[in-house]
Amino acid sequence: MTDATEEQRPEGAEPVVRDAVSAPDTDGRPRRTTRRFPRITRDTARPEGGGRAAPRDAPAPARQWPILVVLAVVGLGLLVTALDAFRLGTLLIGVALLGGAAMRWALPDVGMLAVRSRFTDMVTYGVLGLVIVLLALMAQPKPWLEIPFLDDTLHFTVRT
């Protein structure tokens, strides 16, 4: 049994696809397709900007330098925190996340630093970095940043 579109076209002519939801298969014959999403996901799309940060022939660390910079600064912050400089260490960790947000915004390709969409990554890195920096600045004793309404809130909840 031959397809109806095959019978109407002359020998050697390209197949004509008249249906909006049809597409030619690998042999060039019209095949009915659907616009529905598949039930089983076979692959995932790379995040926007998730390409290599350096050419393919560069060594692996050079291709992934943005995430390595962020991880190195976070590791340095953890080391400084372990060496009993809590405030400075946590500030380094927060600044590393803010730097990751800035790199995600400024660079077209950031390799593995790209996890989700550009906007979501920037907001996530930025908010987490800002919160960590603010908490480091407000840490007791002798905070570098005092927010008056927080002190009033603590007066009514914790202090006796």
C-alpha cells in the first residue's frame, strides 16, 4: 500500500507535505508526527550560557575557570573560617557567590557555573551571596553592621 501523497507526485520529485503536523522521515516520505511532549524525557537541554568558557582544545581547568574561581574563593573562605576568623571567612564565601552572579551576568559562556536559566542563576547566586555577607556583617560580638529594627525585634522576643 502506498501513501496518497506518493501516488500524486511524479517520479523523482520531492515529497509534498500538506498536513501542518506532518514531517518527512529519514527516507523523505511524509510521516504523521505530533506536537505533544514525549512521555519519557530522553535528553535535557543545556542551560543558556552553559557552553565552554574556553575553546575545546584548551585543558579542562581552563574550560571551566568560572566555577573553579568561585569554588577556590569559597574554599579559601572555609579555610579562613576554620582558622578562627569567622567574619572574614564568611565574607569571602558571600563575595564568591556575588562574584558568581556577576560572572553569570557578564560572560556569555560560563561552563558548569550555569545550572539553570541565566536569570535564575543570577538571582540565586546574588540572593545567597547577599544574605551571607549581611549575616557576616551582623554577626555577634561587635557587629560591623547594626540594623536598629532588628534590635527592637529581639528586645520583644528573646530578652527578658
